Amino acid sequence: MLADAAAVAVEAAKVIAEEGRGAVAARGRFIMAVSGGHTPWQMLRALAREDVPWQAVYVAQVDERVAPARDPDRNLTHLRESLLQHAPLRPEQIYAMPVDSSDLAGAARQYALTLREIAGTPPVLDLVHLGLGPDGHTASLVPGDTVLNITEADVALTEPYQQRRRMTLTYPMLNRARRILWVVTGSEKAGMLTRLREGDVTIPAGRVCRDHALVLADRAAAESLGPHCLRTLLRPSSGALRHNKKGVSGNDRAPNLSAYQLSTPPAINSSNSPCAPSSLRAYYHQIVPPSTLIGLWPPPHARSVCAPAEAADALQRVFGSPITQPYEICM
């Protein structure tokens, strides 16, 4: 839980910058897609102050309202104002959804082709920023819309929503992303944030893949999650529990507690900010029985660790298999 929307925006910018540097180092470019909203525009302005390899950054849109160019309802209007006026990004590095086309269906197909040109076939985005609506929608995937059922296209059109049709990335496109960054602010989102954390697939946001997803929320939105939760990590992706062969008795499936040692990221010990991008990245990757897992937590830098009931059940079911179920770290 972060103090307010401004703090969320700053932290989200740090996460994006870190992901961007990693993507450029690994693949030579960083391709992200951005949703609309007031907090994201703050986030992008904060991003302009971060250490980002801008020459290798490409920005796509998650969704866009069908409205004339430069209309204040257009996400693109604010996206350009937030980035082009504050960061050394060229206009051609922003890929706008062509919602002013007379052939919107054809424009959606063309945008999907554009994504293939910059992100491969099938296109894989390095990071997708998503918001959460009070009705559980994300991107322009809104309750009851037929766009929710599209599985054969990466970009599609919605029915009118709040007086305008939208062009949006679909679930197949979102779910291929290497990182999903949820930015959730405001008390009106509290109920839906709880349902998102619980993996409620009856809301559109709950159908976005939880692999490699990270949620940043302000105090108003996250109040129902508990007073100490700073970040919710929806799925572990790399290990911080390192197997130490000393102390293993019998076989590796039933190790003593001493067989594992917690390796915390340097930022935990060197930064006074509990919200540093790497400060909550204490994950596990070994095959650990639930009793051992319980014995290891909480790690020394955390006050408590909350494991959803479904994760505990899953640990029982997959004992002896790699653990990939969600859990939550609370500070």
C-alpha cells in the first residue's frame, strides 16, 4: 500500500524504468503499452525523470476511445503531452491506435499488424500497464461486451461504453506480456482490487494472466487488503530461497528447515524505502513442502507474509512439482 496516487505514480515509474533497462540489455529494445487515466499521466511524467534508454523505447496503446484527433477524451492526447514534452522520446516512437479511421475494423487489424512489426509474431510486449475500473473492467474490456470472448485477434473494437466505442488490446495480447503492471488508485476501486487479488474471473480484470503481474495500489484502494500490504505479487518468477545441500535429510522433497536459506535482494538491506522496486522481490523457486514453507516465513525484512487459502491448497496439490501458485508479501 502506498500513501496516495502520486506515490503510486512515482513507484510505477521506477518499476517501468527498471523493466526498460533490463529489456534493452537483453533484447535491444523496450516495448510497453500504456492505458489511460489521471495517475498514468503522472506516472509517465515521473518516468521522464528516470534513467531510461529512451532511444530504444517504443510505446503502444492499450486502448483508445473512438474520438477525433486531439480530443481531450483521447488517451493519445495525454500520452503525447506526458511523454513528448518531458522525455527525449521522438513522436515516431509512439504507436497510436488509428481510431480516426473510417474503417475501424480494418484499423484494428492494421494496429495488430503494427504490433507484429515492432514486437514479433506473435507480438510480445515487454510491459503492459493496466488500470482497474470500479466495475472490474481493465483496458476497454468491459463487463458484458462481446470483446471479452475474442481469442483470435490481438486488437478489437468494443460496443459503446460511456458514450464511446473503444479500440482495445484483447486478452491474447495482454496475456503474452512479459510483465503486467497494475496501477490502482482510489477508494472506488477497493472492492474490485480485492476480487482481482483473489483471481475472480467473473470480472474482466480477473481474466488477465497472473504470471509476472505486479499490483501497485494507494491506501484508499488497498485498505481492504490489510494495513501493511505494500505490494501484491501475483506470481513468483525467480528464486530467493536458495537450496543449501548441507542439512538435507532423506531426500530433497522433505528437507530440514536448515536446508534453505533466505537470500534477500541488496535493496532490502541498503535502502530505507520499503517500496524500492526490488525490495519485495523475495521469491521461492525450490520444491518446498508447506510445513517447511511456513517455517521459513516471515523473512527477516517483513513483518508478515499472507498466503491466500487457494495458494496453500495448491501447494498441497502440487507437492513434488515446481511451485507456481500465487502468494502475497505484506510489509
